[in-house]
Amino acid sequence: MISGYIYAAVWFILAAYLFYVGIKENRFFLIVAPFFVFLGGWALADELTAVDLMSGAYGWIYRGVAILMLIICALKYYLHRKNDE
């Protein structure tokens, strides 16, 4: 369906924006932007292949990468808050 391609395009557009902001303002976005590229690539691969990449073992890989990124963002936030005190 066309919505899968739109979904992938949104992730790629957000990644491009985060790269732009990361270069201009905050270097942390340079860490987050590749994750958005991963999400866009995953959504595009899910749309282009016959394999359902959002369930089964592939779904767990997807969730694992998302959890890893969540942990990295939480640690960065915690360290930033700790340094501000």
C-alpha cells in the first residue's frame, strides 16, 4: 500500500531534519538521526519484501534496537540533568 511508503518517507525526512539540527545546534541529534534512518529503512524493507518485518524474530530485532536507543537517550538525558545541577 502507499501508506507504507509514506511512513518510510516520513522517517527519512525526520532523519534529514535531525542531521541538519545536529550539525547546526545540538550534536546529540547526530546520534538519534541514524536511528530514524534505520526506522525508515526498516519500514521501506517491510514494504518492499514479502517478509513481515514487524513480527516474529524480525520484530524482536526491531524492538531491541528501539529499546537500545531509548536507553541511550535516557542516559544522555540523565547525564545532562546531572551536569546542570
